[in-house]
Amino acid sequence: QVQLVESGGGLVQPGGSLRLSCAASGFTFRNYRMNWYRQAPGRERAMVATVSIGGTISTYLDSVKGRFTVSRDNAKNTVYLQMNNLKPDDTAVYYCNVNLLNLWGQGTQVTVSS
């Protein structure tokens, strides 16, 4: 079954950290660029980070640069999003994505609040 399954979301205080994971199955993970998106209530879904096939090239939404780090483990078919110094504006549902397959995970909620 072709799918992406996110995990690792939760409630965290401002300044805290979370690590999201996205486990892929049913396709050749190492052949695809992987993306993280997020969608906050009342806002459009936006790309947060993307990582190249080999994991050596990554790009980020300006507002998360220096705080978020995307990485992947092709042996484990998993992509990660390390989020540090979280802010209330980071509150959203975070989705894993493979553009070329039009494939999305179910999303994981991240809430940053004191």
C-alpha cells in the first residue's frame, strides 16, 4: 500500500522542540524528493521544507529558517522535521508529501501554546 504516515506532533510551549517523522511505504522512497507542508486554521497549505533525494540539499520557508531542519534516512524510508524554538505561529497541521506521486499523509497536529 502506497502511503505516508506522520507522527510526533503534540502540544509544546513556545521555545520548545518537536521532531516529526514521516514513514513511507509502497514506493521507492529513495527516488523522490520529500516535502513537509503545514496548514493553519483559515490559511492555505504552505510548503515548510523540502529535501533532495540524497538528503544533501534542503530548502525552507523563510519564517522557519534557522529553526527547522529537514532530513531523511533512505534505509528506513523515513523523513524527519526537527523543529526548534517553536513559536505560536508554527501551530498547524503538518503534512508529509511526495509531489510527483501527489501523495499526502494524514497530517499531525502541532500546537505551540503556553
